[in-house]
Amino acid sequence: MEMEKSAAVIEDLVETLEDGAKGFEQAAELLADGENAGDLASEMRALASERRQMSGEMRDMAASLGHDIDEEGSAGGAIHRAWMSLKDAMTGTDPHAVLATAEEGEDHAVSEYEDALAKDDLTPALRALIERQAQAVKRAHDKVRALRDRFDD
């Protein structure tokens, strides 16, 4: 795989991971005052921490390939978080609404990892890291969906 291509794949995933960490942190803040506040906010904080760790792993992979990734999250992620703030203003801290929005973000993360894995020219080490992280992203998605489903009306 050309170095530029590997850097682009890693950069895209770092953006996705940073967006996810920020989104989960915002979800934790929104859920901190509601019913089941401690449990839900704690779950969101744990997922944010996991995303930060995964971002660090991707940054380490980039460094091993001679690249420095400085991204703090994508413009699309910032827009998604702004939409989440707007939605919060309209719906309050309703757990179902917050978790449904978080699941939308997770749908995006799953898709980004699927796109990365569809690349034919990943190095074995990069592919292994992406596969492992893709499984963690899918588990997080399923966890958020299950939490959301607990609050269906």
C-alpha cells in the first residue's frame, strides 16, 4: 500500500474515532441529569474512553509508517454534534432521543470501518488493527442500540 493511501485511511479513522469520543462525551453530559443518569452517563464515558484509546492506536500505527496525524475530528462530526445540541434543546435530556442520536453516529462509524476494510491494499498490520477496532465499533453500536431500545415508548 502506498504510504499516502495508508495515511489517508488512518486519518479518516482517527477523525471517526475522535468524533465518536466527542459525541459520547456530549451524550454523557446530556444523560447525566436524567433518570438512570449514573448508569447511562457512565456507559457513554466508557465508550468515549475506548474511542480515545483506539485513536491512540491508530496514531501509533501512523507513526510507525512515518506519518503524524493531528486531526481533532471532522467537520461532519462537528455538524453532527451541533445537531445533537439542537435536538437536545428541543427534546431535553430524553434518554431515547440522546441514544438514538448516538446510534446514528455509530452507524457512521461502522460504515467508515467497512469502507476501510474494503480496501485491497492494506498492510497486514493495518488490516489486523482495523479488523479488531471494527469489531469494537460494532459492539459499541449494538450496546448503544440496546440501551436506546430500553427507552422505547
